[in-house]
Amino acid sequence: MPKVQQAGFTLIEIMVVVVILGILAAMVAPNILSRPGQAKVTVARSDIDAIAQALELYRLDNGFYPSTDQGLQALVQKPDFAPEPKRWNPEGYLKQTPIDPWGNAYLYLYPGNKGTYDLYSLAGDAREGGEDLNADIGNWASDS
């Protein structure tokens, strides 16, 4: 019976691969980890777009948007006070009341001050206004 040689990696080959992976991680990680604030802004804008679509479906079904008092909860659970929706979707429009990436509720005003309705997040500083990554993010904001 001929001997079968087993192929494998030497310790040096494994160490070279580990060092290369370490160098790649050191080059890539700062680019990814240095932008968590921008990632949160992007998520908030995406959330606002999705909530706005749910609000439009609510309006198409019922002929009006939820009131400020009903808030975004009207997209999750049928409101039981005026204006009561007559054709509210039994499955709801959202699975749960949305929370922004900073852990705060999205704010909703109807009628709005800047549009038909205002839907926005106060961003990282949780205060009206702000600059750069702390600027409010809303359905009225331009893509900047």
C-alpha cells in the first residue's frame, strides 16, 4: 500500500494569513467605525421615508391623515377617538411605533408647520434645530 501524504498548512503560512488579515482590518475598520453618526442619519432618513409611505396608505384608506393627538400610534393601532378612521387596515400600517436610531420617538404634527404634515427626528442632540449630524431630520429636509 502506498503512503498517502497529508496536505496541510504550516504555522508560518497561517501566521502570514493572520498578519495580512490584521493589516486589512486595520485599514478598513477606521473607515467604517469613524462614521456611525452618518449611518444613523441615513437610517433616520430611510425610516422617515417608510413612515411617510405608511401615512400615505392611511390617508388613501381613510381620506385624512392621523391627527397630532393620534400620532404615529394610529399607524399601529386603530384610533378610538376623533377623527376615527372608517376603513382602517386591520393589519395596521406599521408593526410597531417607530423609534429613531438615537432611541427617541419620531415626532409627528398634522397639520404641519413645514408641509402637509411634519414627520421628523431631533437627531443626536434631541433638541430642535442643531447642526451637522445633530440637525433635525424630517420629511421636509432636502437630500444634503
